[in-house]
Amino acid sequence: MPRSSRLPLPAALLLLAALPACFELRAPEPANTSSEWVSPTSIDLLLTNFATAVQRLNAANYERCFVPRGYRFYPDPAAAGSTNAALFANWGLREELDYFNRLRQRTPATAQNQLLLSARRDQIYGPDSAEVSAQYQLTLSQTDTAFRYRTLTGNMRLLLRRRNNEWQISAWRDLATGSQPVWTEAKKYFIRN
């Protein structure tokens, strides 16, 4: 006698009970923050990536803006002061990321910084080397009440290198343009606190 291909009633009921779980809606996963990154095949794209990473406090994309070896930051001399000479003497990528991550930890999850660049001038030295000078205004949305500056204003000079057809920042010089606090103040504070 041929065997029936039907399931016994208890097994069929068990399968029917589990069926809705196959179609259960779930909360969407957060967007991948690396999708904000655009391959910086031009200086404009690098600066857009940089500004977006600063504004959204995206540490992974911020790091991608810099050369992996040999990056240097040169602070504004007045803001750094003589007491911080050792702090900035060898400021490389590790220090840059430490400062940025500490700033990010003190910023509310829903907040964003604002970075405005203006009066930009590009000096092309060759196919793989350039310098960008721009005025900046950085407005921070951090919660550390001991850091007394909300808006930082100055001039940034970025030495850029192109490798594998992508531009990266190899050096950054911060300069005051008046009596307003400069980006050096944030780096000096958040690298220590």
C-alpha cells in the first residue's frame, strides 16, 4: 500500500503556527555611514568628504581623508602657546583620530557640527600635489561645558597628495585670521580630555 505524503495533523499545525514568523516585519537597519564617502578623485570631492565627516562626526570617513603615514598637523602658534610645544611636536594621524573620537564622544548622537569653508584658493604643484587654503568656520555641538568655545574661525592650509587616483590630506596648518578662537583650541582640549 502506498504511503501518503500528507503530514500528520499535529506536525501540520506546528508548521502553520510558525509560518507568520517567516513574514514578520523588523525594524530597518541603520544606513551604512560609509555610503557618505565618495572616491576623492578630485580636490572638491576630498573637501566634501572632509566636511561631511566633520559635520556628521564619522570617524571612519574622517580617517580616510588623511594619508595613512606621514600626516602632520601644525597648530596656530598663538593658540598652541609655548606650553603645548611637546603636544603638537609630532602630531600625526593617531593624535588626529584621538582628538576627533574624544570630540565625537562628547557630542549628542542627534547633533551635528557645522563646517563652512570660504575664500578657497588652490595651488596645483603637479599632477599629484596641491595646496588648498580656505577660511573656515566650525560650529561645534558638543556637551563638555569646560570647553568654552562653540565657534572656531581661522584659515586652514592643506597640503594634498594624490595616490591611486585619490586625493588625501598630508599636512594641515591652522592659522588665526583675527581674535576668534581657532581649530587648534579644540584639538588641544579634546586630545587631553
